[in-house]
Amino acid sequence: MLDRRRTSLTTLLTATCLLTGSLAFAGPRMSEQQQPLRYNPRSLDGPLVTVTTGLDGRTWSAWAYRDGAEYDIALSFRDPGGVWSEPRFIGRDDGTDQVQPALAVDGFGTVYLAFADLGTGAVRYTALPAGGSAWTAVTAVTRDGERGFMPALSIVGGRLVVAFRSGRLVVIRDVPLLDPAVRPEGIHDSPDPYGSSGDSGSGRTTPGDGGS
Amino acid sequence: MGSRARQDLKGSVRLGNYLKRLRTGYGYSLRRVEERARAEGGEIDNSQLSRYEKGICYPSFDKLRVLASVFNVSIQAFSDVVDLEDFENLKPAGESPNAIVEEGTAALKSGDIGRAFACFERALELLLDSPTEQIDRDLVARARISQAAALSRLGKQSLAEHELRSALRHPEGLSREAQGRALLALSAIHADQGEHILSELESERALRHARSEQRDDLAARALHTMGRVLAQRGRPEQAIERYRQAAEVYAQCGVRHEEIRVRIQIGGCYVDMGKYREGIRMLTAALQQAQSGGHRRLEAHAWSYLGLAYYHQDDHRRARGCFRESDARANFNREKHPDILFHNAFYEWKMARVEENPTREKIAFGRLKTLRSSLERRLPEVEEFDAFVERGRSDA
């Protein structure tokens, strides 16, 4: 089982690595009508990246937004009714440029945002816990003195995988996912979809048994 | 193939057929697989692959790993295919697919899962051997869904998923009810694998099919599955809402054991939220219902959650008592529920660590290691255990 998980982890890491270039600069996937129009077109100074959370149906968008002489990351979400939220900004008026946003969402609905900080050369990330309203403190993924850009994010095997370019290399790091507000424990069974087994549900018995 | 020729085979005919089915399903020639294997960083020449497909020899683990990448399946799927050879001699001799499917359904209901699997496989062989224009698509789809039920009960999840996907590939030949059941079965597999978004989408589609056909029992199962996904995503309050809706419909339809299952899971959600008194009250009531209905897995499940509630209240003595009651029901005669046994052993292990009792810790850890290999479900406790083992390896 562990071998299988490691194999899929390796495959996904490779895929993440290959996608690094394309994901970070993925162009808008939505039509113009589906974009946060108030900030489009003049103020939308970087390609839009989007991600949808299945749980509350929100579509999150992030882009590099030029505010005077500096770039910040702008974040906005569209609710299932199609209304865009006012953007919130990361790095506003801090005298340095934040660009190249990447987004990912985990199985609990926590949204992760990574971006490159051009001033320090760091790749940083922040997260919005599922059901929460406050983003976590921004944390660097790059090490002291290491310069990174073009981040891409992926959720693999319960970890947040951050891939970014550093010089001519692609660097891959992984960090733990944020704990959801309520950490589920225990066994939740699905029903028996066939309605024929009596006491089995999604819990399996050893071969030869049919449950009671 | 003659018996002499069969004796000369050192590989697995079943595995060979499976590999060939995968290859032809992708439309690959032997040489194309060779190229794809090279692209995956492996070496499998076309004559070698031909020998595997004919069952002349077994691929090594490394070759299987490459083939798994080429065909986008898990390595586990290959070993599952080989395991199923045990049921080969249970295949019925009849030639009527309809009668064989009926025989398989009866075996499934009576709990003879190996026999049921063999019947459905034989029926599918007969059906798919017919000329294309004469294939009874509806019966093929029904046989596949039933085959998935048998495979699922045998713990062969990836093969069950394959059958369900194949059945749903031609929905025009399937009733909406059958589609709903297939979607629910897929949803359960994906929920077990932690694919929450996929599972949620499938259960929502199943609910739409159930409502359009006015199949309340199916609608209740879809609501139940949606509750499960919400619970696994750390949304216990929303999960309780779905579970309550499901319980109400189950009660109206008289699906008693599923109603009890849902009530146990509502109790579990209260435990997740830290509302232990309410959780224990619900679990105790559900336990009594499970006992009176003689549903051993449900009893084991309820005891296990009660143990969890006491564990969180630092009442280790009561928690241990509950886990032992649960173990006794989860490992009864030949029936064994490794997910529940693992869950119980996990908290026994955690309690032993808190109590700094190395003997108990060692015993529980040994049980966890043994049980882990038979688990495909991604329980939170399984993930925590895996992470602990991984850390141990990297620290070593």
C-alpha cells in the first residue's frame, strides 16, 4: 500500500514539476463575463488563476495587480450566485512586488495561495482554512538566500506540494496541509448501494464473508 | 487451451488477459507499449509483453510498476487480478447469461461472494462473446454493476471501480435507477479513497436520478453518502443535517440497518465536534438498536465510536473497555472488519503512548502494522499512522 502511495506521489510530483511553467502563468480560464469585471481590463495586470472549491461552490481568482508603482496579489471569490467579492490584497504598500500567483484547494476546502516576491526573491504561501475568513500569516517556502519564481501548487497525499523555478532548476518542496477547524476522526461508512447485503456498507469483510 | 499447454504456463492467464484488455482498451500495439514504457523510464520489449499476455511468465515487480504507469492503474490492481484466480473453478457450466446472473445475485445475497463473482464473470464472458449487434447491453451493464458489488465486498476496489466505469460508459442501455446505484457505488469507492469532490459529485448525481425515479431508498442512500463526504471533510454540522434527512427517509422505507448506521455516524459527528454527552447518548441508543437487529458490524462500529468519545474525555479505562467490545464484534468467527480493528488498535496505541506503557504500545503497534496491509480505506487514523511510520523511516 505504501509502495502504491509512493508511486502515485512520484507520478504526481513529476506532473507538478512538468506543469510548473504552465500553471503559474495559466491564462484566464473563464470568459470575460465570468471574471471580476470591476478590475478588468486595465487593472488586471497579471494573468488570472482560478480554482473552485467543491464544497461551497466558490470560485477563487488571484492575479498580480498593479497599484501605482508596485504589484500586489489580488484575491477575489465568486459565490455560487455569480457575485464577485471585493478583492483583498496581499503585500499592499509594502514597497515590494508580489507576482505569479498559484492557487490550490485541499479536500477539506482550504484554499492555498503561493506567489513570488520579486523584492526578496522568495516564494511564499498563505492559506484560508475551510469555513474560515482569515488568511494565515504568509510563510516563505524558499530557504534563506534562495531565489525562486513561478510557483505551482498541488495537493498530494495529504501534503501541499510547492514547485518553483530557481535559476535553471525546478525545486519541489512539500509542507503539511492546514488542519481543518474540525478534524474528523473515526469511521464513516457509505450505505450499501446495492441494497442487498444487510450489514456491510462500505466496510469490507475478509473474502468469503458477507457480513451478517 | 489444453491441460498440457496450461501446465507449461508459469505466469497467470488471468493477469495476461487483463494486460491485453488494458492494452487494447487504449488502442496500443505491443510496440507502442514498449515506447510508452521507455517514456516512463522502464524497459519492456514487445516479445516480453506478449509472453506476459499469454500467461507464459510473470512480470517482475519493476515491470509491473512500469505497466501500471503506462496503463494508469495501480500495482494493487495487478495483484487483485491474480488473487481472483482462486475463484476460477467456481464458474458455472451453464450457457444462459440471464440464468447465470440470477444465480450470481442469489449467491451475493447469501454472502457467497466468491461464487457470485465467478457467476458474474462467466455471464460477462458469454455476453461479450456474442456478435456485437446481438450484445444485450442492459444485461451487460447489470452484470457489471453486480460484479462490482462482488469485487467491492472482496476488497478489490480498483477492479470494482473499473467495472462501474465500464457500466456507466453506455448509460443509454441502463435504467436511471441502475445508473443511480452505479454512481452511488462509485461514490463510496471514491469516498474510501479520500476523493471527496468526486464522491460528492457522484452522490449528487445519484440523488437526482433517485428523485426523478421517485426511488426513496436510493435517495436516502445518496443523502447518506453526501453526509459521509461532509463528515470526512470536517463539516460535522452539515453532515448531521444530511444524515438526519437520510435517517428519516430510511425509516419511511423500512431500511432499518442503514438507519441505524446513519444514527451511529450522527453520534460520531457529535464526538468530532466535542459534544461528547450528546454523542454518547446517540451512540448508546444506536448500539441497542444494532444489538436487537443482530447487526454485528454496526455494533462494532458503535462501540468503536463510544471508545473514541471516552478517549477524548481522558477516560482510558472506559475507552479500552469499549474498544475491546468492538474488537470482539469486528473479529467474529471468519468475519473480520480490518478498518474497525485498525481504528481501535490506533487509539489503544495512542493511550499506551500517553501512559508511557511500552509493552502495550508495542503490542498495539504490531497489530496496526499487521492490519495496515489489508486496508485500502483512507481513514484519518490510517494517514496519521502512515505519517508516523514515514517519519520513523526518515529519522532512521
